[in-house]
Amino acid sequence: MARKPDRQPKKKQLSTRHERKSRSFGIEFGEPEQVLSGSLLDSLGNILHPYNGYYEPPISRAGLSRMRHANAHHGSCLIFRRNMLCNFFVENPYLSISDFKAAVLDYLVFGEAHFLPHYNFFGEVTRLSHLPTLNMRRMPDTEAGLEQYLMLEPVGVSRTVFEPGTVIRAAEYDTGQQIYGVPDWRNQYWFAWRLQKCRCFGLRRLLSNPCFPTYRQ
């Protein structure tokens, strides 16, 4: 007499699928915080590096550069402001249009821009070249009160130290500290960061949808 096959595994499989369909998730939000207390910018400051001999920026330069690409609206707004300023640029033998565009973008992204003047045999300024603000760091002033800067190399640990008083800097004034410039859109950090987090959360929910083509159990 033939034995009937056991159907118990199929029932267990059906129950497992039912549990997957009835699975729920929850979202928790923290307590509301006041604007005038507990701000992130209150903990920022300039710390003199004990080994490298320069001040650490109050806000990460690499983080500011990446924040420009956080969303399409923020990056296009900075480019629009740069292009508007370039429309009023007057050609001259001291500063090229490419150096001017790079300096303006640095000023909008990082809150400051740097130039290096070049001199001729008679000590006259012949032209100004742009220095990338991403790698620029400020050192303690000399005894004579001259500002001194260094530029970190993109690759490796080498650096270029400039003579005191040779680097020209245009910075956005900050009432909290006067060593580095801070961009005027710093209050929008939380909005861009929160928008990016929401976008990543929505993408994860989309990929976990069984109707999505790349859904995997």
C-alpha cells in the first residue's frame, strides 16, 4: 500500500510566507530640540594640531565639498551664484577667468578663497594664481603679526609652506572665530543631511518591495 506524502513542510512554508507578509516596522523620532540651545555649531572650534603645526578647520573641508553634491538644488544654486559673478568679471592681466571662477566657487563652498601673488624682478605684482582652499591650512601668526599658511598635498603627507604674508585670503567673517572662513549656507547642513537620509530610507523601502524588479527574499 502506497504511503501518502507528508504535507507538513508545505504548511510550515505557508506559515513562513504569511509571517513575511504580516511583518511590520516602526520609526522613532527623538525629542524636539530648541534652536538656541544645543546647536551643533556651538561645539565647533579651531584646535592647533600638536604635530603638524596648523589649526584644524571648524568644519571639515572634505565634508563641505561633499555636501555640495548632497542634492541637485544645493549644487545648482552655488553654480548659479558663481556664474552671476563671472558675468561681471572684467578681463585683466593680473587674474584669469579660470582662476576667478575657481576662487569664487571656493568662497561659496568653504567661505574663503586664497591667492598667491607672483612678482617680477622689480618686486611688482605680475599676476595672481588661485590656491585650492580644500588643502589650505592656517598656521600660527609670526611674531611680527603676519599670517602664515601651508598647503597639504592631495596625495601623501608632504606639504608646501608659504612665506609669511605672501598668501592673500578673502574670507567670510564668522563671529565665533576669526581663523577660518565659514560659508553663509552653514545653517542648511541639517536640511541637506536629513533629505539625504530620507532619500536613502525611501530607496531601501523601494528595493524591499516585492513588486520591484530587483526584489530579493
